[in-house]
Amino acid sequence: MADFIFWIIWALIVASAALVAFGNNLIHSVFALMGTFLGVAGIYIFLNADFLAVTQIVVYVGGILVLLVFGIMLTNKISSAQISQSSVQKWLGLIVVLGVLTIILTAVLPHDWVGSITPMAFNETVAGIGKLLFTEYLILFEIASVLLLGALIGAATLARKEL
Amino acid sequence: MDQLNSYLILSAILFSLGLYTVVTRRNAVAILMGVELILNAANINFVAFSKFVTHSLDGHLISVFIIMLAAAEAAVALAIVLNLYNDRRHINVDEANALKQ
Amino acid sequence: MIQSLANWILSFDILAGLGNPIAWGLSLFIVSALIFVFVAVNAIVLVYIERKVSAFMQVRLGPMRVGKFGSLQTVADALKLLQKEDIIPRSADKILFLIGPWVILVASVVTFAAIPFSDTLLAADMSIGLFYVVSISSIVVLGIVMAGWASNNKWSLYGAMRSAAQIISYEIPVGITLIAVVAVVGSLNLQTIVQAQGGTGNLFYWIPLPLPNWFIFHSPFLFLAAFIYLIGATAEINRTPFDIPESESELVAGFMTEFSGLRWALFFLSEYANATLVAFLVAIIFLGGWQSPFSNYAGAQIGFSILTLLAVMWTLFVKAKTQRLSFYPLGLSLMITIAAWLFPGFAIWLASPGLFWMLIKVGSVIFLLMWFRWTFPRLRVDQLMYVSWKVILPISLFNLMGVAVWMWLTGEIHF
């Protein structure tokens, strides 16, 4: 049962990501991206990363995706429910990307990862993540907050009418 | 489901699709979508390795920071895209080449 | 103690004969079906109550024809909606138009999985319950944008954009007020949050007024946080006075304009599911969830005696002045008080935690939301953004710091 759900989510991610990459309708691509994000959240749950799964949904689906939708609607002349998009150098891109995929898979799959025999299941990750965030990763955490503030101010400044 | 490889293959495919989007799309917002796909692929790898190989929460921490960076990146990038649109009335990146010699 | 509904269903002997994966899948299916049935029945009941409450506020009768006191009116309406033709506009984006309402419905139903209805009755006991509820309910925005865009109608699009901007703006202050509560409890688990509110204590730690240990009485900051949360949540579920995304007088029906029949009913279902969810969250986080307000049976007796006294005074001074004497509240509280003094068993039941108290609290909050609707006029778009970013957000940030200082003063945490 769990296996079955896993492979359904797996297929959902690949299918919706393919729609993002190959689709002709920009709006459909954005909403397909929602499927990818939700699917990745599901994958996190299979990896016992409950906190990350929820963070993924709240940041990607609730934040970034809505931002992208706004971006699309503000940068197009809306005349119908379709916003078409085009690609350039499709075949060249496909060849390069397939090459990259082959290289990654041939490099990664044969390797025998140490410890991969016994997967570890975390029962609860929130407390551990919180503890690490304020001890080992404290400097990173502070830098990240400064970066977010910088991004906030920068985005607000850039988006103003008179620059 | 209990094999590292199924996650690695998924992540590789997701990365490739994201890369394809970034390489071939003309629309700037679509390229941004490709970048998000790539970041998601990286995240899956981090979390999968933290479960199967390192058995620690460090991978989760890195993923949290990546998600946060993605949010900041999307906000700034969309501000830039809006400026591009105000300047050019389109956001096709292959035509935004005024800085070229 | 039963940890979750699924485990409880699995404990039946009938399921033991089936294979383990099948029984597991079946139990999950039953739990999901139960939650969906709860949401559907809840919406039908709430629509009726809302019409009756608005009639009461406007001194009229409301629905009276179908069934006794019009109690079957919403059932009849639902049947009518199911029979109506499902119209898809010719120039609409068909795929998105078809799945948009379902995205909204699923997102608002799935959140109930983490809600603890009583100390044993909950679908999933998650360590990240509160965060889960907040994050899943943020998917609703995308469904609304989907539906609004797919309609290919300017009113729909305006409504969707307004709704998205509004929900995203109010998510931030709401999140920060919730963080204040999480800081007090030290856990995101909704069940733990409720358990932390058991017993009786002083009002605001120092004022010697024996009140239940609910977080609304924990400190002045959390008292304020409860109201900020209620305001922000009202905005997030697009209810009046924050209903500009679907304001009838400006935008026809906002993002719902082009929808009819079943799909339109889905919007209503999810709208009432969201309102109930907010009521549940207010009850769980600030009003002690399934905890009883009384710590023992003597407390229940004395508490209801005080309530009866208040009802007597209210009847004497308020009702007598307005010339509209009604003895229902007085009679009800008097009956409960007499019963509590005569039968100790009843008083003990009143003092014990359970589903009853949860539903009472949720009902009160929902009534408050309906009261808002007929009390406050609708805000303008710029006023809405002003309230969110320049008033509520600074207050909630200040609140978060205040709660930390308060916990340090009362010795709950040490630095």
C-alpha cells in the first residue's frame, strides 16, 4: 500500500515536472509546478522529514508559487485564458540534458553508498532541527535572516515605479 | 520506497527537467520555474542521503536553508522581471541583450 | 489511550481477518470518509444556523417553510444545487476550471486530519499539527487563483487576485501570533497544546481571579494575540468585514462568478469548512480545546451559579429596558445549575474534558464570526492592506517579544 502510494507520487512528480518543462501554456505550467511541489512534500514524508514536508508546502506552494502566478499575470497582456510560451533550441537542449542525465545516473547508481543498508527512521524532526539551528548552525541562521532582510528591502526597492 | 536509488533517480530526472526548462525557455518566469525544479531536486537528495547514509539531521538543515534561499531568490528575481517588463514590455530573456557588445 | 482514529478502527476484529495492508488502507479510507462527512454535514447545518442568526440580528424569522422552523431548508437547497446544470463557459480554461474548486475543497477538508476533537478523538496525532494546519490551508489561495483565472472573466480574476493578496498578507500576522503560543507550549502538537491548558490558575499569573488555565488568560499579550488571530483568520477565510474578494456589490461574486451547480456548492462547502477550522483553532489554541472550564465538580456548581446570577442581572437590567423580555438564557442556566447541585454525577460530567466542551467553544466562535458579519461594514482594499501591514503585523511582532519577556518574568523560562 505504502509502496503503491510512493510510486504514484513518484509518477506525479515526473509527469508534472515534464509538463512544466515541455508545456506550451504558461499558466498550465505554473499549476503543474504545484503538483511537483506537493509531490516532493509527499516524498519528504516518505523520508521521515515531516517538518521539511510542511515547510515545503508553506513556502513553495503558499509563497513562491503565488508569487510566480502574480509575476505571470503582471507581465502579460491578458486577452484570454491561455498564455502561450515558446522554447528555443529544443533539440540541442534535449541532447545536452539527456547527456547530463546519463552522466549523473552512471556516476551515482553503481556507487555503493556506505550505510545505505539500514535506513534510519526519525520519529520527530522538529525538536532536533530546532536544536541544531540554534547551536551548530547558529551563524548560518543569523546570516540567513540578514539575507532575507536584504532580499525584502532589495525586492521592494526594485519593484518601485521610480527606481 | 526503501531504496536510496529510487530517490536518486527521481532527483536526477527532476534536475534534468529543470535544466531543460532553464536552457530552452524564453520567458523569464518560466526560467524561474526551472530553477525551482532544480532546487527541489537538490533538496530530495539532501534529505534522502540524511536518511539512508549519514543518519543525521544535517541534510534537513541544509534543505531548510535551501528552501529559504529559494524564497529570497524568487522575490528578487520577480522584482527584476517586473522591471524588465516595465522597460521592454516583454520578458523574453533572449531579446534582453542590450549589454552585448 | 487511543492515539488515532485509524488505530481505533484497526482494533476491530472484523478487520483482523483481512490482510494487513488492506486493513490499513481501509481504515485510512474510513477515517477520511468520516472527516468528509463531518465537513459536509457541518456545512449544511451551518448554512441553516447562519440564516437563522442573521434573521435574528435583523428581527425577522428567516427560513420557516421547509420542515419545522425551516430546518430542512438547506437540505432542499443542496438538492437543488446538485440538480442544476454544470455550466462551463466556452472561453474558459476547461482543465483548470474543472479542478479549481476541488483543489480548494481538498485543501480545506484535509486540514481536519490534525484537529483533536477530544482527548481520544483525532484522525492523526502529528508532532507538527499546528504547522501542518497552517500550511495546508495556504493551498486554498492557489485553488482560488486557479478558479478565478480559468473563468476568463474580469470579475473572477479581480476577485481571485484580491483574495490571493489578502490571504498572503494576513498569513504573516496570523503565523506570528501562533508562534507566540508555540513559544509558551514548546510544541507544535495540537494535542499537547490543549493538554497544557488544563486546570485552574490566576488571571494573568498575578491577578487572584481563579480562571481556567487557558492561554487567553495566560498573559495580556496572549489575550491580545487571540483577538489578532481572530481578525487575521477572519480575513484569511474571506468573511465579512474582509469579504472584498467576493463582495456582491462590486464584483458580482468574485472568483465564484462563473460557477454553478455542484461546483458552486463545493465553494460553499469549503468556505464553511474553513470557518469551522478557524473556530476550532481559536478554541484549541486560546480557549483550552476539549478541556472543561471547571477543574472539579464544586467548580462546576459554583461556576454555573455565578452564570445564573449574571443571567438574572442581564434579564433585569438589559432585557427589561429594551422591552423585549426573553427568559431562554436565564431558564437554561437556572436548569443546569439546579441539575448540577442536585446530581453530583452531572456536575462531575460538566467538569470533565470532552467533545461537548470543544463543540460549545467552537459554536461560540462561529456565532461570533456570524455576529461580525452583521456588525461591521466591509473594508476597502487599501484599508485592508493598511490594517494588515501597518497595524496588525507590528502589534503581533511586539506581542511575540512581550510573551517572551512575560515568560521570563513569571519564571516559565530561564535565560
